[in-house]
Amino acid sequence: QHGYDVSQDVFAKYKGKNDRLKVSLCEEGKGMLSLYEASYFGLEGEDFMDEAKVFTTKNLKVFRTNINPTLAKKVSHSLELPLHWRTSRLEARWYIDVYESEDNMIPILLDLAKLDFNIIQVLYQSEVQKLTRWWVDLGLYKMDFFRDRILEHYFWCLGMISEQQFGRFRIGLAQLTAFVTLIDDIYDVYGSFEELLLFTDAIERWDVSAMEQLPQYMKVCYMALLNTNNGLAYEILKEQAVDITSNQKKAWVDLCQSYLVEAKWFYERYTPTLEEYLENAVVSISTPLMLMNSYYLTTDKVTKEAFECIESMPSLIYNSALLIRLADDLATSTDEIARGDIPKSIQCYMHQAGVSEEKAREHIKYLINETWKKMNKDLQGSYPFHEPFISSAPNLDRQAHCMYHYGDGHGIPDQRTKDYLTSLLIEPIPLKHY
């Protein structure tokens, strides 16, 4: 859980005859739940962790019908999505309510947890106020062809790094991801192919003079994008005497070129192989861009070595991008295909392997499980950057599970997404008055 390499042999005491898990484990609910949660920290090749996951999942489904309500709630919650895949701040809010019903609850500890949550919530509210003021002043929300999701963008960033001292990160990255959604919708929905070629060329030039060739709506977007990136670059140059504009440009060029590839596939009615699709999709999901910007927004002293490592897309970043892409596709591909988007991973695998949608979805879920094993290993690696940046990569995946577990919680926010935003950003936890 904290990046240390621990052998699966520590669970050897739970094995019985023929190296199988002991049936007696089913007699203790809390222990079995803990083993279930631990199984999601497994690495590739750790067969025991896979066995433990199957064993505990099967038995917890039966066990939860015969236990006390509080433990049953925990079991159902974990079977829905394991703790290792959940976003920490939202989980903390959920657990405060659960802890209140525990038999051994410590009242003063509960009160302190509620008070701490409410105090930090006020800080988040002040950040949201700054972000929304910037968004209104920018005026892009007046464009009615794209998904205006400024609060959801902040929610993504809060899920990545929630510690109170990283407010500049949350505001800055939310500003940039607002452009990601806007530009994504230009490439996917609004722009003609000729306009997309012009916009991609302008991004590659990364200069205000390049916007002369653009239609009016693209000029507004392009100028706002340059100004926002330059503003962030100026802060880093002023504070650390480091020019990051070339790194910013590369991230946006890579993203828009990947969008253009998908646009070409759409206009040519081409269905790529799963491998070909994912090679491009790990860039078009925007994770490399988000994490590159996350680095300089959270680091006191940026280095050339760290930027070069990030831009080479090490396994930590690649697997983070792959997990988000696959989680996104599971939730959104049907609706996006219906509105005229390109085939996603599910459809690519169906076409390539000649299988049903159900089989393809099972394969994508399998890839998600296997990629998390790789991510667990990545978190034990050595890098030229430090926390909180390293944890922001898997935290971004946890936020993706949160947003896409029940459907497209970003593109088509439902009541569940609104409830998340309300509990984290709007409604404080009621406190008892003594």
C-alpha cells in the first residue's frame, strides 16, 4: 500500500492442505474482508493473490447475508469496488458515516474526523470560487457545443492530490483539463476535418501568429489555451528560473496529434486493432499531459531529468493512462459510438477477435485487473521525481473508477456524480452540540 515490496509468502499461514486456502477463513468476516482487500495489491505472477481474490470474493458474497449490518455494509462496499481502487477523500467521507455505527466507536475521534473534514471542505470551496471566477472571466462557457464540466474537472484534480497545501495544483490542473474537454469535443464533434488540420498545425507552431488561419471559435479557444499555459509557465519561471514552455508545447502537440489520428480513423471508417487503438489512446486520454503538468505544479524544484523521464512515458505513466482509457471505454463506448465516435477498445477487440460485446467487455475487465498489478509494481520503482507526484498517477486511475464505475460520470453527470460533488464540496458533516 505504501510502496514497499512485501512477498506474498506472508500469507502462507492461511494455506492448508495442497497449498489451498483454509476453509476456516470463512468463519471470520473481518479477516476475510482484509484478505480480499490485500489481494488487490498483488503483482504479476503472484498466483496466491489471485487465488485469494477469487476465494474471498466468492465467500464474502455468501457471508454478508449472515453478519451484523455495519460489517455487511463494508463487505458490500468493497465487493462493489475494492479500497485500493477508490479515491481517498470520497472514501473518507463514506467511512465517517460507517464508523458512527461501529460498536467500538470513539466519540471524540469521530468528532475530530468530522471537524477536520469540514475545515478542509472550506478550503476546497475557496479554491472552487477562484476556479469558477477564472472560468467565467475567460468566457469559454458561452460556447454551447462542448461539455462544460468545470466542477467535474476540479473533482478529478481533488481525487489526484487532496492534501490542503496543493491548492495551486488543483486550480491549475483543473484549468488545463477544462481545455482538454473543450478541444476533445472540437475534434470529436464540432470541427470539420479541414478545421482540425488547421488547429493541429497551429498547436504544432505554438505561437499567437498561428491563429490567423483559424475560424473564429478556434481563435478564441487557441488564444485562451496559450494564455493559460503561459501564465502557469511564467509562475514557474519566476519562482524557479526554469522555462517549461517547450514541455507544455510537446504535451499539447502530442495530445492534438492523437486526436487527429482518431479523426482520420473516423472519416476513413477504419477500425484499428486493439493494440493499434491503445497505442494512440494512452495519449488521447490526456493522462500524459495531465501528469506532466502535475509534476511542475507540485514540485518545489523541477529538473530536466524528471521532465525527460515523464516525456518518455515510463511504465508508471503508461499504465496509469491505460487504466483510465479502459475504464472510460467500459462506461462510455456505447453512447459515444451512437453519437458517431470511433470504435473504442471494446469494439476493436470484437472486430479483431470475432467475439461478442459481452466477451469483449470481460477481456477489457481482465486487462484492467492485470494492469493494476503492473501499477502496483510501478509504485515500488525508483524515479527522478517524488511524492505527491508519484501517487497522483494511481490516484488518477482511482478517480477514473469513481467517475466511470456506474456510467459516464464526466460526460453525462448523473445524480451520483452530483452527490459526490455535494458531499465533498458543498454540504458539511453535521456536528453534535454538547
